[in-house]
Amino acid sequence: MSVEQKNKAVLVSKEAFQAVGLKWEGTFEEAAAGGIRLIHEEMHQRLKEIRHVVNGDTLLGLSYHADSDNTGFIHEATEKVPRKKCDSQNI
């Protein structure tokens, strides 16, 4: 499978931070068919449920391989939140 790169890829280093978000897991084919786009849309719809969002205009995404045969991966759509104000009871 070949996917055309549509956006410029940039590697950015940041200090550690805490984030709250939604996790998607699937294959590269499912991602190409819009699977990740759906999780981003859901994240945007649910932003009002997250207290203390640092920058609600920008979703942060993290993707990594989910299995050793490289057929699938995990993507997390997240929003940065302050460390002091976020715990499992205060999201």
C-alpha cells in the first residue's frame, strides 16, 4: 500500500506534558479509509467535556506501531492539559 504524503512532516521536541484524549487502533488501510479522521471529529465534539484545555484549537496526535508485523498501529488524538489540574477525577 502506498499513501501520498499531503502535509509536510516536521519533528518537534517539547518538554513533557500531560494530555487527555481518545485512542484509535487499526490497520493502515482503515486509517487511509478515514478511521483516524473519525476519531479527530469525535475529539472535537467532546472538547467541552475536558476541563482546563490549554489550546482547544489544536489537536495533538501520537501514532505508534501496535504489533510486530507492522500491519496496524495506534493513534491517540489528544489535548494538552495542565499537570496540576488534571487527574482521573478532574478531566
